[in-house]
Amino acid sequence: MLDAISSALSGLTTASNKVAQSAERVANLTTPGIADTVDLSEEAVNLKLAEIAYKANVATLKTSDEMTKELLSVFDETV
């Protein structure tokens, strides 16, 4: 279960980094020379993909939490 938590936290970090990178590119739209290299439709897709990844990793954390609670309740019943 620790592997699942570690993987989910890594995924959340990656998704957060993708959002930050995309936000930085969008914020620099008014910077001369950079505006021509930024594609807003591509940034919208990047943000949506980061959102999906974020939700998937949160679901992994919730499932891991539920499994831990169930395992502890089984141990509690047997002890």
C-alpha cells in the first residue's frame, strides 16, 4: 500500500508541475517573442490532462486509505 501512496503522491507532484508550467506559458503571452510560441489550445489540453491525472491520483489515495481501514478492522476483529 505504501507503493500506491508513493506513486499517487509522485503523480500529484507531476500534475502540479504541469499546471505550473502551463500557467507560466500562458502568463507570458504578453512577453514579446514568447507570444508566438504559445498555443492556447495546447495549454488548455495540458491543463485538462493535468486535471485528469490529479483526479486519478486522488482516487488512488482514497482507495489506499479505504484498504488500510479495512485491513485494520480485520486485524482488530482477530485480536
